[in-house]
Amino acid sequence: MIDKNNLPKGWEWKKLGEVCDCLDNKRKPISKVERNNRILGKNDEELFPYYGATGQTGVIDDYLFDGEYLLIGEDGCPFLDEDKDKSYIINGKSWVNNHAHILKTKGEIESHLYLKHYLDKYNYNGIVSGSTRLKLNKSALLNIDIIYPVDKGEQKVIVDALKEVSEAIRLRKETIELSKELITSIFHDMFGDPITNPKEWEKDYLDNLCVKITDGSHNPPKPVGYNTEHLMLSSQNIKNNELVLNNVRYLTEEGFRKENKRTDVQDGDILLTIVGTIGRSLIVTSQMPRFVLQRSVSVIKTKQDKVNNIFLNYMFQTDAFNILFNSLGKGVAQKGMYLKDLRGINLITPPLLLQEEFAKKAMEIEEYIKAQKTELANFEELFQSLLQEAFNGNLTAKMRTNN
């Protein structure tokens, strides 16, 4: 952000409360039970969006606002996560609860989108309060310094540049999600529901289809406090078809060798989360770093002459299996699935050639998804660069120079 005491030519700064009206006095919370009672039996056209800290949380049968407004969370918002949005724009008739501040520009800054990008980029350290649930109170919000070019044409240049890249990001994200849905659709078209088995495929127990099913370490070695090449991962690092290397534990070479003997994770193995969020899975590839596992993740080594690992991985990710896995979870504070219950799952076993046909189609789509993710990462990097340039005055300064 620009230092307010060293502004580019044609830029000013004011407090947010000077350039926006805050309409918090008009918001009104309604409990979910009351909302459900109020919308019961009513048609969609009789209902209006009900908004909270980070977006729409439901619908209601009346509205408090009509028009465009900028909302930013009062609490329950990721204020200190620089990669996540803190604000969003609403349009039309709506109802807003008490977990979001409601802002309306007074006109000096013409676009709510300019303010949205500014507030999303803003550093809230020292502004928000609380430990477990951060809160941005009204006085702190309205006291935020807002820097902006006085020329509304220059404001528009900034907004348009960011909007163009934002749209490219949105399209890539949408394409990725649609591609994932396509794989799911192909699976159901070819095999039907894997639990109810409407196509009456033969079935077998998972244990019979695998060489080995085990879990990670029950007594993990003490991690070291510095980065090494030897990672110990837990269920929080496993997403569907994605390894997320956040909050990993690092082991010494000796500790890694000891744990690796137990699970012996290799390319083509399926990892399945069995504690916490049960049922997320991925296939191990050679591009992944070397790692061993905590007990919250199981390792499934398939018999390749009986089941295709890509077919099995996507079966695990169906809605039907999500329900099944969660029904097998035991415990109160944190649910876990026993290996004996996992081994005893009775699976559909279509002909291997048909499984391989599906796997080929899925891999082709996965390659496309991979390319889209690369483009998405490039656009997100460009967007962050543009944000930096926009709010230090360099973006429009360069454009004026070029013109």
C-alpha cells in the first residue's frame, strides 16, 4: 500500500468512514429456526438472500436492503489470511445479519469494487481483536485509511484491470470444477451407484482386492524443528487428488527410515484419510516429495490384476462412499474408521477392461485440469502483482507514461 504521507500526484487519503456510509444500524439477525419457519411453503420468487460474514448463508421471506452494497465481515472472517477475501458485493433485495458490516460509497470513490479490492488487500494486524474468533469492530473499520486517485477515470482503470484478471481466475476455477464433475458423471454413467449397484456388478471385499491395507505410525518419532527432505503427513495434508503441504512435520533420516519400513509408500498407492475428515483420497505419484504417514491416513496397495487404482480412487470419492465412510466412523470428539471396517467394505468389481477404459478417460481430464491449474496459478500471481501496483500508484502511473 502507498504511504499516506507520500502519495502519488492526484491521489488522496481519507478514513473509510469519510468515503462510505455504514448501515449497520439497519441489519438484523434472524435465527435459522425462525428463517426456516418463515420460508416454509413459499416459492423461490418470494424469497430473498440472507447474508452473513463471508457470503450468503440462506434465504428469507423479506428484505432490508435494495441496491448495491459492500459487505465485510465483523467476525468469523479470515482477516489475517492474505490469500482470502474479506469483503464481497451484494446487489438487489437482501437481508444482512449482524456478522457483516454494510458499506455504501458516498461517491468520491465511485466503485464498490475498488473498495473491495482495497479492503481484501489491507493488513488487518493490530486492527482486529480476539484470539479464537477475530473481530473487526465498527470504529476500527471506519478508521481505516483509504488511499485513492481523485480522478474517477483513474479509479476505473484500476477496477477494470483487476476485473479482467478476476474474471480469468473465475473462469479457470469454474472450468476446473466442471471438469471434476465430468469425471464423476462418467463414473456414474459407466458403473452406476457403487453402493446400491443398480447395474448388478459382481462384488468383492476390499481386502481381497489389495496386497496390503495399513495405516501410518501409531507412535511417531519426535519431529525436528527445521525443514528436511523427510516429511510426516496427516489427514489434513490429504485432499481429494491433491497433496497439501501445510503444517507438515519434519523427521530425521533415522526417524524417516524407521517409519518408511512400516508403510512403504510407493507410486500408485492410494492414500485414504481414516481419522478426522474421513474418506479423502489420492494416488501417490513420483512428483510428490518423500513422506511417511501418521495413523490418520491409510495406505492401500491394490492387486493390479483385480482392480484399477484410478477406478478405485474415484469410487472412494463418490457421494455414496462419502456417506458410507462417515457411517463407519467411530468416536465422539474425532471420528475414526477402523482398518478392519475398511478391509470389510464390499465393492463392485466391473470387468477390469471397463475399469481401465474409465481410468484412461479420467486421466485425460486430469491432464486438462492440471493445465487449467497452472493457468490459474499464473493468473492469481498476476492478480496479486496488479493489486500491489494498483494501490501503490504504479499501475496508472505506467499507463499515463505509456500514453
